[in-house]
Amino acid sequence: QVQLVESGGGLVQPGGSLRLSCAASGSGSIFRMYDMGWYRQAPEKSGDLVATITRGGRINYADSVKGRFTIARDNAKNTVYLQMNRLKPEDTAVYYCKVHYLVWDYWGQGTQVTVSS
């Protein structure tokens, strides 16, 4: 059973930066076989894809975050990161980490990101 723990959320002013981390436990060396992603859900809105990174390193971003956010993975640490720069109020949401492996999806508990002055 894979467990995901997100961290790094918080309150930041518009234009600021945050780095989210998602650490996977219970996966061992299989982590490098996972496709990973970050998703977010704002209040009263449906969930949206933010960024994904495949086991082969292919990266995809939502248009709304291109040029501002960067996803990266460290297979040695079983961790995926989301560097968020030039944050906007519309980035406010709960951010979730997801693992996809074969036919399984695992989700973290989410971390709140609030962008406000």
C-alpha cells in the first residue's frame, strides 16, 4: 500500500513562491515506475490537473500554470515536487499528489495553498 504525504502549503502573497513536496512511503524502489501528478481543487470547483511527470520523465502542465510552475521528481528520495512561482489568487486551492501505477491510483491527503494579500 502506497502512502503519500504532501507538505509545503501555506499562505503566500500574490507574486510569491511555494514548493510543495509529496513523499511516498511503502513503495521502495518501485517509486521510479510511478507516474506522478499534482492536482488541485478550489472551493466550489471541480478538481483540475496541475502538472504530471511520467516514469520516463515526460512532463505536462495545465495551460494556467505553464511558465510559473515546475514539477520534478527525485527517485532516490521517493519524492515529487511542485515549485510554484509568481503565484496568483486564482491558484488558491487544496493541492493533491497522485500516483498512478499499472491499474492503481493513490492520492495524498492534500495541502492547502492560499494566495492572498
